[in-house]
Amino acid sequence: MKNKDSKSTGKFDADRMARMVQVFEPMYPFFSKEETEEQDSGICSACFSDVGLRIEAEKFSSQLSQPCPNCKAQDGHRLTIKDCKILAYRFYILGSVQRVDYGAAPIVVFNEHQKTTSTLSGVIGEDARVFEDILGVGFFEYGPNLWMLGETTPLQCLRKKRERPAVIHDILQSYPTHVSQPGDIFFRVRTNPSELTKPEQFDSPPSHIITNGRFESKGLAVLYGSPDLETCIHESRTAVDDLIYVATLDPVQPLKLLDLTHIPENDVNPFESLDIALHYIFRAGNYSYEITRTLARSALNAGYDGILFPSYFSSLRAGAPVFETLWGLPTRSFPQMQSRIRSQTIPNVCLFGRPVAEKKLIVRSINRVHLEQAIYRLRMGPLLNEKIQISD
Ligand SMILES: [Zn+2]
């Protein structure tokens, strides 16, 4: 596979990188000049043909007070050079990100060093040319670093049954223990229960209905919850007409949890990183559960009461992109980014066995939950690899 990453990131400048990491403006690696960015770009939101891109552009600034000098529209939104940078980054790069089994990468990127070679056509191509003129960039199809697509040593080993135990051993050795104390409450949601009269109904499911899940398997029951109630609602895949109940659970005794929400420092090589491997695994579908079930059994055998792990919905709940990079490296590997990454990591708890029946947890309260309002924050992206042309 082609690797254009070194080109796409431009000349490496350590001082500039340190400054940018401080403020983290993720589109900056794609641009070199910052001096003129508060200037008016001379274009407006109505200069674009694609409706999705116009909707994104209208999120900036206010409407023009006089007609746009470029398209003459009276109702467009003014765009500074900086607005155009953010807009191009959001629409073309974040908007073309595709997820693969383990990982994600954009299909299209741009930079100031290459001429446009991508096959962006139709209105998307016309709009890209507006950015080429204003920002001096070229668009091209991205050849992602292989680690972005999950081609890393720990992940490859974890996917092979015979090589899995050694990496799981490394994980158990490398990750810290979190001790959950009485008072560290968390929530567990149930939808449409046939009856709800006893606290035990919020314990792990009974043996006869346990199927193979992320951590549970025949003979190993698991109770899931989260200190974040909204994450519980997402995790339970609740629908608007469900009857939803939530239990507030409180540890009766200290509980020893393997903390897989921990973000290691100085984790500089993504190809050898356990952190990247786990990050991808907890955002993967049920094809990854064979790995996490082995991990659960190993943690149980190592004396843990359960596992603290990042929710599948972490990015969505935090409003963060699926995956962020800086100069072709995961933002997770920059020590300055730790607090940002932590804020994007929503913890879930899994406890082995039947912790309510075993009196490790007490049910403090059971409540009905009503979904009062759903609010979405959306980002539009281009339609790519598509032959149809949208006529005006
Ligand atoms: Zn205009």
C-alpha cells in the first residue's frame, strides 16, 4: 500500500508542533501559514454547490451584510481564511473517514505540497477547487499508515488464537489496577423487563440465557454498567417506546478492576502499541469478542473482580472524531494530549459473576428513565466512489 503520510504532513517543525499540540487545532498539520487566517477569504457559504458543505459552512460566523464578492449571494455566511481551513478539514478529511474492522482512516486528504490528483468529481470536485484557490492546497487519495488499519503486531497476535495468550499476559502486566470503593456508584439499565420486583433482577443475567458476548461466555456471567448514565442508555440500544429502568449500584467492598481505560505515557510506536490495539478492539464489533472473552477469563484467573474499559460509544458520547492523528501519529501518543484523550474516554464497568447475589454490590435505587429529548450534533461529508451526478 502507498504511504503518502510523510508528504501529507509537510516539513516537520518541532516548535510548531509543540505549539499546535498545546491548543490542538487538528487541521493545522495540513497548513503552514497562520498569519493571514483572520482575513476575509472573499468567499461565503453560498459559493459552494454541495448542500452538505453549505450546511457545514453556515455553522461559521454570521450572514453577510453585503453581497458576496465572489458569488453575489446576499444570504451567505462570511468565511475567514481560518474558517475555510476548518471547513475543508471537517468536510473532506473527517467527512471521508471510513471505519475498517480495526481502525479508521480518511479516503481523501489535502495539503499544500501536492497538486490535486484525486478523482473528486461533480459538485464535490467543483467545491474542492474553491478551496484549492483560497487555501493553496491539492486534494489526493490517502494511502494511510498501516497501523491506522489495525496492521500492528499486538493486534495481529491477538487475532490469532495461538498467539493471543502472550499478548494478553503483556496487557495484564502493563495495565494498572483500579480499586472501586464503596460510594463509587455506577448505573445499569434494563429495558422492558418482564417483571421488576427484586434488586437481583439488576444482577448479571441467569446462566441459561448467557450467550457469548464481549466479556461473558458460558460459565462466566458478567454484569455491565457505567458511571455515565447516558452511555448506559446508548449501550442498551434503547428505543423510544421501551420501558427503561436504571439501577444505581454501589460497591459494598473494594473491587479490584483491571483498568483498560488507562492511557500509557511515551507510547511512541503505534505498530507495537498495546494502547492502539485495545483502542481499536473496544471500538470493534462482535468479531472482536473472542479476544475480549479470553481477556476476561485471564483477568478473572489473575484475581480481578472485573474490568474497567472504554465504551464502544466513547467517541460519539464525547463528540470526538473516531480517530485523530497529528503528523501521521496517533494523538494518543502525545503526552500533552493525555487530558484530551482521557476526556474522550467514557468508562464502562464489567464485573465477573453475580456481584449483587454475592453481596459485592448493593442496589441503592431503581428508577424509571424517560427519554425526554434526543439531540444530535452532525458533521456532513462528501459522497465518494459514487458514479451518480447530482444535477442542479
Ligand atoms: Zn459567495
